[in-house]
Amino acid sequence: MQILMILVPVTLILVALGVVLFNWAVKNGQYDDLDGPAHRILYDDDKDMIPDDAKTGNEKAAADRSETRDTRKQ
């Protein structure tokens, strides 16, 4: 029975320590999105950075089609 006098305060201290560490981790961004940056690199968003003389025939045609779609929307 005397062991409970030791274990209950130790348990309460450990729980409080866990809550404090969890709050610290949340405030410091430890639970931010980890998959987003890894998947974002796979998106092809640099088509507009390719010079016109380096584009292949298919890329030029696709660029022309997207430009005509953009002008129609406006």
C-alpha cells in the first residue's frame, strides 16, 4: 500500500511532463504537414519556364492550346 504513495505522484508528474512536451511540440511545428512538401515536388509547375526554342512540337501545341483557353475565359 505504501508503494501507491510513491507511484501516484510519479504518475502525475509523468503525465504533466507528457502534456508539457506535447504542447511544446505543437507550438514548435513538430506536427506540421510532412507529406505535402514531398508530394509537391512531383507537381509539374515549371512548364512556363521552358524557353520557346527548347520546347518540342507537342509542348508547343499544348502551350498554344492553354493560351487560347486562357484568352477565351477572359
